Amino acid sequence: MSLVVETGEGLATAESYCSVADATTYHANLGNAAWAALTSDTIREQCLRKATIYLEGRYRSRWKGYRNTATQALSWPRAFVYLEPFYLGAVGSYPYLVASNVVPVEVKNACASLALRAATVTLMADESRTASSETVGPISITYDAYSGQAVRYKEIDTMLHPYMKSGGGQVPMVRA
């Protein structure tokens, strides 16, 4: 079955934010030969689906703005997404409203990047309790009790940061 890529129309059947062709270009531009080494476009499509599932699960509740329609399959396209800094007329590096009929290039690139990872690892692996101490023969390892168990992809978090709601939900106080 052919991959259904979100075009910015809010498709009810969309399965990916990025096409195989766009992912191939992205990885070729970065010199990621591992993407070209995948044996078929079917496998690349499967990886893009897995990457999109990860993006939806990890970021769905954190995106700025609102989905355009209740029937669209994915979180993008979105309406009322202002890129920071944009409050009280402030002008900064991204002082504009994202068009409500697009999937931002950063979202597409994040999907492509995660798809390459999905070829070799499970993006949303099940979590279990971590051991605080482990000994195998003469080797002993103690884990930080407060570190997270899930893998975080800093590259993806950084790429998508402009499209995320601010943490804490606090409104800045302005004095005249």
C-alpha cells in the first residue's frame, strides 16, 4: 500500500509527514548513507510511518495552535501557530503566524530523521524499572535513580522547539 503523505490539506488518511523522496533528499544532503542502504521503498515507507507515530505520540499535546479539522489524521496542519517571540507586538527571529495549510519543514525533517532511527531501533520502546545497581563478574554499574528511562532525541526536540507550547503555561507579567 502506498504511503499517504500529509500535504497541508488535513487528510483523513495521512500516514506520514514526509515522503520517501523528501526523506531521501534530506538524508543525501546530510550524507546519511544508511538511508540509501535500506533495501526498498517499502521499508522506507514503514520507517516513515513509525516516525510519524512517534511524533504524534511524543508531541501531540505539546504543539502550539489547534488542528484545522476534527477529521484530519495527524496533528499538522494547524491553525494559530505563532512562532516565538510573539506577544504584545514583540518582534524577534520568528515573528509570524505559520500558514494553516502547511506542514513545517522542521516537522518533515524530524520525521525523516526519526525514520532513519526507526530502521534500527524501536522508537517507542516499552519501559520497565531500571536497576539501581548491576554486577556482572568484576564489573559493577550503578544507575542514576532520577534519570529517565525513555530515550530522548535531542536533535528532534531542538528541531521542533519553535512549534512547542511554552513550559509551565505562565503568562509573562508586563508593567507599564
